[in-house]
Amino acid sequence: MSEKERILELRELLHKYNNLYYVQNAPVISDMEFDKLMHELIDLEERHPELYDQNSPTQRVGSDLSRGFEQAEHRYPMLSLDNTYSEQEVQDFFQRVSGLLNEPFEICCELKYDGLSISLIYEEGKLVQAVTRGDGVKGDIVTDNVRTIRSVPLVLQKGDWPRSFEIRGEVLMPWTSFEKLNTEREEQEEPLFANPRNAASGTLKLQNPQEVARRQLDSYLYYLLGEQLPCDGHYENMMEAQRWGFKVSDHMKKCTTIDEVLDYINYWDTERRNLPVATDGIVLKVNSLRQQRNLGFKAKSPRWAIAYKFQAERQLTRLNSVSFQVGRTGAVTPVANLDPVQLSGTIVKRATLHNADIIKGLDLHIGDMVYVEKGGEIIPKITAVDLDSRSLLMGDPVQFAQVCPECGTKLIRYEGEAAFYCPNSISCPPQIKGRIEHFVSRKAMNIDGLGTETIDQFYQAGLIRDIADLYTLKAIDICRLEGMGEKSAVNIVRGIENSRSVPFERVLFAIGIRFVGETVAKILARAFKSMEALENATVEELTAVNEIGGKIAQCIVTFFRDERSRELVSRLREYGLRMEVTEQAGMNGSDVLAGKTIVISGVFNHHSRDEYKELIERHGGKNSGSISAKTSFVLAGDNMGPAKREKAQSLGVKLMSESEFLELINEKPTIITNELSLPF
């Protein structure tokens, strides 16, 4: 291949990878691999100036512009930084700055947070606009969504802030929020976010600020711009911004020698794993703004800053086989079975291959030596094949399954989707058991004692074949099974009995209509009030509801069009499950908690923690996971954590008992009985 052909190939590849990363939030190569290709293209273009193309990926930063948002031009272009993975190049940067300035200088070292770049505009101490980086020249206006991020001040605290200024930073999804979101998506068999950066980006581009708020994004700010900044020093400006109410990293450090810089890098290469948010490197900036102006800019990056990126930990191991798992919706997921290898502190034996397209793109063969990384340092995935280690005796190419590995039904692939599905929802065992597991889960019917193994045992014994069969279980039948004593049997039957009082929106979530997650179920329950109304709803009536798109509407109509689904719902109705919104279950609320922020802690007698969260929202209040000076009161149950109790007392935050809270919202306590006789 000639160098000209290679340039054209690299441009096409990088445009593709840019779109996957920034627009579709579905990266297929690592940052290091992307940067390597970009550097190769830069070198080739420098050797061939006659092949200049203003649309080359080297002439622009990656774009995250989206349809559906208005755009705004940046007052100051949001340029990208030069990246390096080499300590030698960091030393070269330091020496280059020293030679250009020819005077003493400081380097401000700070963590490179792995999120979505954001620009916040403040006028007279108030947030007026939030804009994503976009293509560096203009970005998407996402002000309403950013207002939901609690760490972004809407009004600044008292201080000597300029009347007009811009502050830049990263919008992030903390590890805890990321894991929770991916767990929810896994339960719904939706594609998982590869890492917190993609999850944050996808969240910030949602059209529903309420859903953005639910996902609990965070932010760190790292650069102040304006005409009348308080200091010449970047570090000093950020300390001022912190006093105005901005969330600024406590880990920034000024260094005067290259040894101090390298010590900072080496320390955080390990210690960053203990942070609550994802980081992927260190940013080094000349601290003085005067010196920054003197150093100036190159075509697409400043001369006064550089980003050192940590290399993702990856290991080489052997691919022994590929197995295929079937989920409750019939989605078939390929899983690579590997020689055990240690990665990021854990032993990895299996890695996701996502779908048939990924397998084809990797050109996998059984016996290949493959590189494994942890996506977002959580989900193991195969990122590349070591082609040099292949021999003439390599194994067969990996082929995606053509039939369901569990029931033998021919797989289908819906238009516009990457996954293959088993359409045999009625008699495919993993789908049956998966739907039952979903039905009994905490956020659905919340039936204790029915884990994966127990459900499998009941299924194998012929006691259950669908979710409605749970309501026919008798303790005497359960007692006969191996490992099941009388106490366990009673507890299971009691849990099933108590589930009859679960609110309608959770019943709707529990029956497992595709794409009807917890939030969508609440929206549908509020809009249609009953299962009967939903059963007879048309696509047009469904899509008329805010947040219900065509894909969700079609899945609901298809579900209820199936006679077997209607029969299942009819049986659940006969067994006494709630099939409509009741006044008590409350889509009726009040504003008695309006303006109040409430923290829940401890164990309760009358409602679960999730039910109390719903009650708080229903009566106008806001839930919070941590106690602060803004907390109105703590709903304190038994065994409240001592740390939270101590913090509440130190801040003077009231502790309210369960009975006081129920009296406040004018609700009578639910009487829970522990008496249940064996139905022999």
C-alpha cells in the first residue's frame, strides 16, 4: 500500500471511529489505538503536504454535536490537547517550554477526568448557558440538563467573581451511578455503556431533564476564562472558583521541576483507582496566564499544555471457546471463554463479545491469543487479536450461533438492531426463568427467597412455568424439595402473598414488556391508570404520552396483541394483583414536602426504602443520598448508620421517625403481619 493510499485509509477509519465515539457513544477501539492511528496520519500528512484536505480528521477535534439541540458558538474555541503515553515526551514538553520562555515557570498538574467537556457561562453570578465542546467551534446547548447536576452552582456564593466569565470542565458519571445504570440496562437487556464517559455523554444528550437528574451526574471544573480574572495564575484562579462554589479538584498541584511532575504522574497512575470517578491521565499546564499567552497555540492545540494518558491495563491470553447466553427477552449474547488472567486486581476467565458485528470485526479464531481490557475498568472485553502469534494450525473462525443454544429455535435479527434473538418466548427455558427472576426482583414484585437457583429448582420440579404460577405455590409442595425446610417455604409463600399489594406501576414493570423499564412503567401508569386501558391502547395513543417513543409503543401493542400475554395478565388479575392506580397507591399526592430535601437512612417497619422514596416524590419532596447543610431532615429508621447520625447532629439536621413522617404526609401506617399458616 502506498503512503497516499494509507492516508486515505486512515482518514476513513478515523472519521468512522470519531462518529462511533462521539456521536453514537459506542467506541470499538481503545483511546491508545485511536491516538496511534491519529499520530500515524499526522506524520504521513506532514510528509505529503500536497495531499492536504481541510476535512481530514487531523484538522479538527472530535465532534459530539447532536440533532435535537440548538447550537452556540464558543467565545473561546475549545481546542483539544496533544496526547502522549510517554514520560520521555513529558520531559520533552517541559524542556520545550523552558527553552521558549527562558524564565522560571510553574507547571500545574491536575487529573484528566474522563467525561464530557462542558463550557458554563455565568452572568452577574448566575448560570445562563451550558454548551458541550461539539466540534470545538460550536457545541450543543444543554443548559436545562446541566441545571440538574447538583455540583454545578446555579447562583454563585459571595465573592469577587467577574460580572461575566466562562468556566470549563467535565461532566462525569461517578462509578456508583455508572454501575447502577448498567445494572438497570442489563436487567432490561439493553446495550451496556462501555464506560462512564459514554454513559455521561449519552445522559447529557437526553431530551428529558428529569431522567438526567435521576442518573446523578457530577462535574469537575478546571479552567477559568474571561476579561477580568482575579489572578495571573491558573491554579490560583481555580482556588478562587472553588470559593465561589464550583467543584474543583483538591488534587491539583503546582510543580517547578520535571521530577516533581513525574512523581505526580506515577502516584496517580495507581491512586486514581480509589477515586469515585473515572480518570484517564494527567493534564500539565503552564500556570501563568501571561506565559500561556506568550507560548500561544498551534493549529489545534495550545503549546502551554499537554495530556499524559495512562495506558489501559490489558493482558494477553488464549481464546478457548465462545458460548452463547440467552436472556429473558431472548437476546443472545456471545461470551469468550479464556485462559485465566489477572487484570486490574481480579482473575478474568470470561469476556463479553457483545454481538456478531464485534466478532466479525475482530476476525476471531478459536485458539487466538487475544488482548483483554476492562471497559471502564469494570467489564472485561476483547480489544484485539495478536495476529503475529497465529500459526498455520489456527483453529476455526468464530461463527455466531444460527439457532438458540437452549431450545434450537432459529435466531432472528430485528431491523436496526445488532443483537440476534430467540423468538421462542413461550418454551425457551432461559427466557421463562429470566422473566420469573425479573418479576420477583426488588424493584418489581420484591419477593424474597426466590433467587436464580431456587427458581431453577422450582422450574425443574415442574412447580412453575410462568410468573402467574408463583401464586399457585403451596408451602407443602416447596417443603418436599431438597434443601427446602418449613421456614423457607413459609417465607417464600408469605413473600408471594405480600406482593399482591405492590402498586400498579411496579406490576406493569414486573410483567416484562420489552423496553418498559421502571421509569417508563411509572409514566404509563400515570397516563393510562389501568392495565385494561393499556391493553387497548393504540400506537398513536401511546406515542402521544411524553417520553413514549415509537419503539416502546410498538412493543406494548405487540405484547398485548398476543393472546398468551393477555391470558397471563388475566390470570394475574384473578390472583389479586393490582391492575389499576388506586387513590391510596397514589398517583394522588400533595405539596406538603415541596422544597424539602430528604435523606433516608435505616430499616423501616411500614414501607420499604424504595416505597418511602416514592412517597417523598409524590408529596413534592426530593430524595438525596447524602446529608448536607441543605438537607431538610433525615427519615431515620432502626439501625441508622452512626456516621450519618453524627453528621446530621453536627449540621443540626432533624431526625424524623417513621411514625412522624407518616403523620406529616397524612398516611396511616400499613400493618404488616408475620402470621401465616402452612396451606397444606
